[in-house]
Amino acid sequence: MDVLSDALVVRFDPDSRSVIIEHAGQSTVATLLVQIRPETYSTMAFEQMAEFLGSRLLLLMPSMRAAFASDILRMEEQP
């Protein structure tokens, strides 16, 4: 099953204080795609978190992966 989707939900879970990315239709995939916990983002500046969250979101969307395919390829080739 392909977990990539152009229909995603991004939300903040107040109980775990985590940013959650999941499929818009929970019947498609019942598990979270991404959970960014406070241990991860608490040491980041706003700009760092925005880049971190944005890049993960874009990588989960097939249409965005296609649009930025050459950039993604360059990132994967870097050590």
C-alpha cells in the first residue's frame, strides 16, 4: 500500500503536544504518517520548524514530489 497522498490532515494534538500528519480519510490508513514530538521541535526556532514540517508534508504528497523531483533527487544525493 502506498502511504503517499495529496489529501492530508495536519493537526496539533494537545495531549501529546505533537504535530500530527495523517491521511484525510482515516479508513485509508489507520496509523499516523508523521508525529513530531515536543522533544524534536522544542529546540528549534520558528524558521527551522517551518522548514522541517513543510519538507515532511511536501514529501508525503505525490503531486509535490513530482513538482520538486529534481530538488528531492539533489537532497538524496548529498552526504
